[in-house]
Amino acid sequence: TLLRCSLAARSQERRVPLRSEMIRSSSELADFTGLADEQATTGDPPQHVATNGWKIPSQHWKQFPYSATIDLGQPRNLSALWVFDTNGEGEFDIAAGEPGRWQTITNYACRQYLRWVRVPLEVTTRYLKLELKSPGANFAEMALCEFTPEAHLALLARRAAEVKERAERDAAVKQAREEIAKRPWLELPPFGRV
């Protein structure tokens, strides 16, 4: 099922080139460059078993969370982040925006063993921030995908339709409540007010 979903999404997205130098750590103690050093062998969609990941010496694990900022060089219409989940259990947050003005868009709980996992993003941003909540958030290598221009336009149209539908539903509920408030009430013993 995951492969079928991935293949359907692949026709609507393309890989964003990543290099280790695009990743900046929030701390001198944390090295995140291993998350983008196997891009050439990862595959598209990602399939290759990745071996390198983030590195934080264990004597500094009590200082979590640690974070990394990825500078994509320009705004991108991101569709998904792929991570190669290795071992352990722990969460990391994914935020978009810019340094000092982040908005968490999703998080992922590492619980798969030696598997590539697709995390949907659906956000336009130049910067992504990954914040590891604990040492158990073990993953090696990542891959970013962006929407094709046609797929991004379709996404925007879908979102606009959802907003319109929600507004129409809210207006209908409001009108129904106003009509209920105008209806006369009757006192019917022993039932009370109806």
C-alpha cells in the first residue's frame, strides 16, 4: 500500500536537491550533516538503506532537544519529507518559516525499523527546522520532495474549495440556530419547555 501511494504521489512531485552544507545545527554538540550525505544513492523514491544520520555524543543527551535548520535557497512548495527510520523510539517536530518565526507543521514518532517513511508536509517555505525531542528519534538520511507546478495549483484549488465548503456549512449552521432562536417555546407539563 505504501509503495502504491508513493507511486501515485511521484507523478505529482519531484526531488529537491539536498546537500550537507544546507543544514545548520542549533548547537556545536550536534552534527546533522549525515542526514544529506547519501543523496546520490538514496533512490527516487527512496529505497537504499541509509547508514549515516545525526550525531550527538551520548554525554550530551540530557540536553535535548537539538535542532537543525535546512536552507533550501529559495521558497519551495514541499510535498513530503522522507526519513530513513533506524532504531529507537522518539519524536521530532518539523517546522516551516524562518529563523525566529517557526510554525510546527507536523511531527513524526520514530517507530519503524530500517524503513523509509514518507511524512506529508504540504507547505511552501525556504527553511525547514527539524527538532529532535529525544535521543530515540533515530533516523539516517532524509529526502525532500516538492509538488510539480500543476500539482501545487491543484492543491491550492482543493484548499480553496475546502475553505468555501466550510464557510457555507458554518453559514448554514448559523442560520439554523437563528431560526431556532426565533421559534416560539411552549410549556407542556410535565415535559417542561419544548
